[in-house]
Amino acid sequence: MSFEYFIGGRYLRSRQKQAFISFITFLSVAGVTVGVMALIIVIAVMAGAESYFKDQILGVESHVVLRCQDGPIENYRQIIRNLEADSRVTSAAPFVYTQVMLRSASGLSGAVLRGLDPEAKGNPVKGYDRRTLERKLTPQREIDGEIRVPGIILGKELAAKLGVSRGALVYLISPRGMMSPIGHMPTMKRFKVTGVFESGFYEYDASLAYIHIQTAQNLLKMDDAVTGIGLRVTDIYAADAVADQIADDMGYPYWTTDWMQMNRNFFSALKLEKKAMFIILTLIILVAAFNIASTLIMMVMGKTRDIAILKAMGATHRSIRKIFVFKGTVIGAIGTALGTGLGIGGCILLKHYKFIELPGDVYYFTTLPVQLEAFDVLAIVTAAMAICFLSTIYPAYKASRLNPVEALRYG
């Protein structure tokens, strides 16, 4: 070990004569610890929120959606066969999409209605497989002379607003109804609630309703046409490339959108918030770095005679700088290590015990989502150590420029 590190270590281990310097050193370590801990926990929560939103959105939305600018798609069966021939596409399913009103005996609410083909692969209804959808989304039909009411699946919050549960009857009111002398008259149709789904995303749970695609086509007078085709791809992060290729192959009037494009503003806002929180919480570490600089400056003033003796014995400017840079960096490293340990521990507790509950009608999730990523932790540790190192440069420089003759004379 070089003598610079040896002397720096002695300064760290020895008791300070001035209790005030020891107290500021403690505050420096505590400040770095709190800053790093807060950064790790907050960034992990932000990353968890981003991952949570992505999972919930992809649990309801398709990866790529194909639509036609001229209106409904009539030859959708042949288009689906062509799309599924692409190795990047795992499934393609037709859907009918519209906005309706739902009325029950105790409530009224607007809803987004989706008509699905239960037999198609890749229908994104969370908690329901193909066989269950075939049983729940029954179209209107006559059995033994009795007309069976078609089935409808409601979001959990939408069902709560309507005050209904499984087995209850609701009336669907569509603005696109029968033509009369005064224009289109709304169509009202009775449905039986055969299921309630919970996506974990309040906006979806409060607005979505699913019915059989055939029932939706009859309701909207679409014959054998669909609003669009939803695709699922092998690589969700390559969905934009797949969407662009399909749009180029299909040509006008077909156009595509991918899940990243449909939610671009939402995820851009999340990334902006993550960057803003990183900058704001880094200021805590910056304040602690000023404490480290103050500690070193006061130590230089208190160790004037020691520095002068070392210089008289042949210590170079570089050696004096290394002593104080080493001490300040070690203080920062101790705080960073403690903050990293506490931050990771806090993330583990939040992830496993979920003791912080949030109201679902205010926030998108009911508990704090936590996703600890190694890259984020490494970036935080690197930033903290860089700030602490920079805070040592000025005090170390002032110590190295000390005149040994003046120091011995007045020290």
C-alpha cells in the first residue's frame, strides 16, 4: 500500500479532535446514503410502473392493429390467412369496435364495445382462454323454441357502476340502429352478463365490454365485415417494424398502428417523469457532496502542520492530492454502499409484502409496482461516486498548493 492511502486511512480511522468535523462527516455519509437509497427505490418503482403498464396494455390490446380507411374490412378471412403466413406473426384475430351505452336496472354507463371471434387465436381478454370465451360469448340463438339471450363480458369497474354481476341482464343501446323517417333510431338489445374480467388497469376495467363478433356485426348492420384485425407478434419491441412492413405490403387503403404508437404519449410521459425524478433526487447526493467538500476543507485547515511536514519530507503535490481525494472518495463509497444496500432491501420489501395500498380509482394500480434493474442500480452508483469524487477535487487541490514554510511558521 502506498503511503498516500496509508495516511488517508489513518485520517479516516483516527478520532477527530474537532467534534464538529466528525459530525459533518457523519452527515455526509448519511446524505449520500439517503440520496442513493431514495434514487434506487424511486427509479425501481418508476421502472415497475412502466413494466406494469406495458403488461396490462398488452393484456388487452393487440400488438399491431390493421384497419381500412374506406370503412369495414370485408375480405378479412383471406387477409388473416396471408398475415399468419408471416413467421413474425403468431396470430391474427378479427374484431368489431364501437361505443355504446349500457343500462341496467340500477345504473347507466358508456362503454367501449368489442366484438370478438372466440374461435380465433390471440384474443386479448385477460383471464379467459379460447374455450371459456366460446362458452361465455354466446350469440343470440334459438334452442328448443326458446330464444337465448346473447352473452356479454364486462370489466370489473364497469359492472360495479352498473350494479350487476354474473347472470344479470343489461341493455345495450347503440347509436347506429334502424333507419326511420327522422333518421337513425338507437337500437336497444338485451344481454346476459356471463363474465366479469379484471385487467388490473382501471381505465380498461371501467369501460370495456366484450360480445360475440357475430352479435356485434348484426347490431351494427355490418353483414360479414369487421372493424379491424388484431395481430400478435413474436417480438413486441419489433411490432413497429412488422406494422410498417404490413402497411407497405397491403397498400392503400389499409393502414396499421402498433402498441407503442398507440400509447406513445403515455410512455413518453413515463420516461420524462423517470428522468425528472432521477435529476431531482440526485440533488440530495449533491448536497451530501458539498458536505464532503466542507469536511475536507476543514480537515485541510486542521492538518496544515501535517501537510507541511509531509511536504518537507518530500511529498509531492500529487501525493497530497491523493490523500484527501482518497478520504473523500471513501466517505462517498461508504454512503453509496449503505444506500445501495438499503435501497435494494427496500425494493425487496415493497415487492414481496405490498404494504403500501393505493386507491384504484385514482391511480392506475393498487400497490406500488417494483422492478429492480441492474442497469439502473449501476447508473445510480456510478453517478453517486462521480459526484462524491468531484467534490474532493477542490479541497485536495488547495491542500496540495499549501506552502510548507508558511504552514510551519503559522500552523
